Amino acid sequence: MWRWISPHFFLPAETHSINVYDSSHGQTHHGGEFVPSPFASAACPETPALYRPRRPERTLLHRLVREHLETFLALAHKGQAEIEPVPPYIEMVFRKYLECGVPSYGVARARCHACGYDFFVAFSCRTRGICPSCNTRRMVETAAHLTDHVFPRVPARQWVLSVPKRVRYLFRHESDTVGAVLRIFMRALETTLRQRSSDAPAASRFGAAAFVHHFGSSLNPHTHFHCIVTDGVFSEGANGEALFHEATLLEAADIEAVGEKTRHRVLKWLARHGYLDSEAAEMMRAWPHTGGFSVDGSVRLPDWDRGGLERLARYCARPAFSAERLDRWDGDTWVYRLKRPLASGETSLVLSPLELLSRLAALA
């Protein structure tokens, strides 16, 4: 068994946190990958793995932040018109990312007591928003936890809520509106599922995991909601057991009704709390079709598809951007390849270093 036996610091100890744990030959680690080791011995019951560091300092994203962060922060602090002010926690995230996985900022030592093989693993930053390694690990761990320990073996459905730009503006500047809109959406969902589940009592409840996405596919601010919801509701049986009532009566018209109910209640709540005046709320209610509110519930998973549930959870917990789609034409031109073309037909974003850092800061 591997054990982390000692931390080695090259900076003050209070700047780091340490995990001390056992794992079977390093299958859990701070970053990098394991390959077959040439140091196997007869004393070791299993062939040890050789740790290969991930070398974040060699990546394009690390180079971008390393070369242009100080200029970007200086301009942001001076209040340049094209760069929004950077909050202190965003600056901390950028600086921690530059230390993530770099051995000179501290390492932990792991040693196999059976064969004596040991190695060093650099500390991770464990921040959100910027670091691809920490974001990916958090995505994978969240999906595995939801699949293995949270969601029961019942059918599940993904529900996605998008709102008009005027409400998205409020999301960016009035943080309490995000939670309020999500609660309204969840109540509308639960009521509909209860009504469309046969023999479900009035006190039955659903199960859900909600993910608030503050980003769009083109590195743009776009707050919307992805929710993984049990496709039915639970009630308490005679002996205290949980009984599941599947929403077998749910149809496309019910999904549209959830969207209309959410639209009406959200506009009413915003007007009541002073975020919209009554005239603006009435105007938005009169907008054709759904008025910018969009609800999708077309993705459904059967109870046996646990692999599909984990993939869906990874999709919902994904980070704001992919470092693999980042490229560099020259010192002043950076390219981010889009997963899908924009409405204009563009397949990539061409940005200056400061423009790219500004977009990343807005999504962190």
C-alpha cells in the first residue's frame, strides 16, 4: 500500500494543504499519470506504477497566464475601459493556478513499504474556474459521487432552463436572483412530476441535483441551469420505506407547461422584489412564444443506465472551457476552437492575450 509519508515545502507551510491517505499503488493522486514501473521487486505483491508528472508549465494556458497576468492585472486595477475590474479572489485563482503541479512550490512524498519505491507529487491548487487539472478532477469526482452514493436506481431526466438576456443581466449583478429563479423552477418541476406520476400522494417529493452554469460555449457569460432529476417522486411506505412513483404520464406538453409556469412565476417574483418594474414585467409576459425562457427535458435515462448517468453528471459538472481547444498563432494572437459553430458561422474565437484573460476572469 502507498502512503504519503512526508510533505516537502519550498514555500511557507501555511500556503499549502496536505492530504494524507492510503491508496493502492497511487491510483489516487494530485495530477499526472501512472505508467508501468521498472522498479518492481519480488517483495512487492503488485507491480508498482511509475508516476509521470503532468508538467503544467509546458502548456499553452500556463504560458498565457505566466506571460500576461501582471499586465492584465495592472490594467484592470487602473480601470481600463476594455477590462473590467478583477476581484481579489479572481487574482488569487490565477496566481494559485501558476503554482499548481509545479514541484518548486511544494511536493508530497509517497513510498511503497513493500518494495521501497517512492516518488514526489506536486501539490495542486484546488481552485475553481481556471486550472484544467483541478476542474477535471472535480468534475470526475462529482459525477462518480452522484452515481455511486446519491442517485438511487430509478429513471432520471435532465432539465435545462435558460432565461432571457434581461434576466441574465440581473443574475450577474444581483446574486440572490439566481437562487430565487432556481427555487421557482424546482417547485414547478416537482409539482408537475407529482401530477404526472400515478398514485403519487400529495406529500411526495422528488430528488434533484442542480448545476448553475455561468458560461456559454464561446467563453461568454451565460447563466443557465442544468438539473438531473428523478423522473418521478418518492413517498413514504407503511413501514417507513421509500416508494418510487414513476412519471409515466409525462408528455412534451407537460415540459412546455413547466416552462410557461416558470416564466410567469419568475417575472412575478422579479417585479415583487423591485428588480423589474410592473410595465417591464407585463411587456415580457407579452413577448411571443416563450419570451426568452426555454425549458428542455428531452434527455431521459432508464434506471439501469448508470454509465449514462455518470456521463450526464460529468457533462453537467464540466468546466467553463477546455484547454485542449486553445491554440496560439503568434505572440499576440490566441485562438479558441469552438465545439459548435456560432450563428454567424464562426468556428473559433481569435483573441488577444488580454482579451482571453478577461474572458477567463469573467467565467472563474
